[in-house]
Amino acid sequence: GFTVYKNSKYVQEEKEKQVNLFTKDKCFGALSVDNPKCTNQNAAPISSSMIEKMNAYYALPDDCKPGSGKLNFASVYSHCNYSKKNSGKKVFIIGDSHVEQWQRLIYTYAKNNNWDVEAVMQGGCPIAKVKFSNLNEIWVKDCANNTLKIHDYIMKEKPDIIFYSSYSRSEPIVTKNNKSIHDEYVEDLPIYWKQWVNNGAVLINIADVPNVAKINNPQICLTQNSDDPMKCAVNRSDVIDDDPIIHATKKLNDPRIHVIDFTDYMCDKKVCKVSVGQVPVYFDRNHLNRTFTESLYPIFKKKIDKILMK
């Protein structure tokens, strides 16, 4: 039994070394999309270990720890202060788990730019002036109460930059005047956004990810088709619904409010994939795999640099 244990541990360590080496490759994950020399865009993941818990989207960097309960109304709170003598920009990450999946990119950028970052999130709840709709009345009440507290906290603390995203393609809300949920979001999302930027913040919205799970569970499908992940690809038109975050941002046309979209690094013109550049795209049904997210960092950096230079 000890021999089996030692052998499996050795195999796992070798897999991790292989993955770590690959992260430095010019065709690593999302980077393969922009590099015409890369031939591995549709190839199988380099290692099966990439779909395991070690790649959970919610994992914090080693030098950043969960909050100590300072904000007991938020289901997720973490504070990573990379500023030097508290001289860096104050940055907030606001939303539900669909902004949490982007936090590693934000923390990496923060570390390189001496930011002081607080993540204040409420799982399964759009942080917006909308009425969340759910059969669980306690959840609805908590969502409303905590959203207001998070909004008040933002207004009190006056961050310089806010990153926002949510599962707005699929989180149900109550609508008015026979509007669709999409149109209700487009109308109501800017209510808080305007207050945040009028309070001094630059708002950077992040478009939601393709909802591949409408067709199949991306993680399960990839596990069953690890040698040919393209069997799990789905028609782009079937899983790219109109994203209200994108529509609301463009409709506002406010120079202080921006949106960044990484859809084209998960989908080509026809299909959306579960593996890109030998890296699994998804960790579970609708959240990104951390390794894939990290492969997006050079692209993320260019987009944020361009916004903050304006």
C-alpha cells in the first residue's frame, strides 16, 4: 500500500511540474488564440490534474488570506493589501461568484501595481438595485439586505477602482411593466453604477462567461472526452445570450464605466469550447478553471492598462 501511495504521489508531482512548465509556453491556454503559430487550440488538456480541486476559481493567492469577518454581511470577504505604506489605489471586487472567478487576475495585477484590494461578494446574488427572485425567501431577503450593505460600504469607503461582474445571464429577478429579465437588468444595473462613479470610482465591468452548461456539463463532458475535447464544443449562438452587463455599459456610454469581454478566448466564430490551448476552460458548470483564467493575464493586463491610461 505504501508503494502505491508513493507512486501516485510521484505521478501527481510530475503532472504538476509538467503543468507549471507549460504555463511559460507561448501557446499556454488562452494565449494560443492570438498566436497563429499555435496548433494546440483544440487539443486535449496537457494533464488530467487540471480539472481537479487545485484549480478552483475561488482559491486565493498564497500571500492573500480570507477576511477575518470584518464584513459579516458578505458571504465572501478578502483583503489583499499590496500597496506600499498604504499609498496605492484602493480597489474593490464586487459581485457574486462570477466576479470571484476573475479575482486571481485582479490580484496579480494589484500586486504588480501596489494596489490595496478588497473583495466583497455575495454568492448567488446580483449586487444591483434589483429584486432577486428565488423560491427560498430567506435567500431573497439576505440578498436584498446584503446588497444594500455592500452598496453602502462602497459609498463610505470610496474606492478608486471597482471591478464588477455577476451571473446576470441566468440569475432571475422580478421584472416591471412586462419587461424581460434582460431588459430589467439593463435598466437597473446602472442605478448603483452611476452612484459608484459619481463617488469617485472607475468602474470596470467584466462580461459573463458563455453558459455552456445550457447544453452539457463542461467538466463532466471533458472528463468523458479527455482525448477529444471538441466533442464537447457547443454552438456559440446557443450559449451566448445577450449579456445585460455588456448592453447596460454600452447604453450608458459613460467614460468612467468600462466593460471587458473575454468571450473570443473561449469561443471561435462558430463554437464555444471546454478546452482551449490544452487547458480546461471550466472548473464546474459555469465557473472558469483557475489555470485557464491565469492564462488570460497578459490579455487582461493589456485591457486594464488601456483603460487606466485614459
